[in-house]
Amino acid sequence: MTGALSPSHWLIILVVLLLLFGAKRLPDAARGIGRSLRIFKAETSALAEDDRTGATKVEDAAPAAVEGATVTAPPTRTTNGTTV
């Protein structure tokens, strides 16, 4: 088969990885990759759920603009305690 890895190829790859990273670091690296993949899967499924429901966080958080309305800044306090 073209492009397929035989068991001997996998064995060579495993030996090279063990020589490069050591037996202690490989399980830690695999655990970290597994956690990252779980987080990625959860986030992508949450995005897919948002797409199905038609809701987005930005639309939910920001109120719709009213035509002709002006936006004013809230009052701020100065260093001497007066409100501007």
C-alpha cells in the first residue's frame, strides 16, 4: 500500500520519540494533548449548538441599537471627588 505505515515504521517512530523525549515526558505530553483535544471538542460542539439555536453570545450581550438614539458616557468622578 502506498502511504500506509507498516508496524515496523510505527516501531521506528516510537523508538525515535523515546530517544528524543524520554520515557517520563511522553505520557505527560500525551495527557496534555488529550486534555487539549477534549477542550477543543467541547468548544466546537458549543459553537455548533449556538449555530443550531441561532443564538450568539455577542447578540445576547449587546442590546439592539435604537434608531435616532444618542449614546452618552456615564458620569465620572474626578480626583477631588466632583462628578463630571
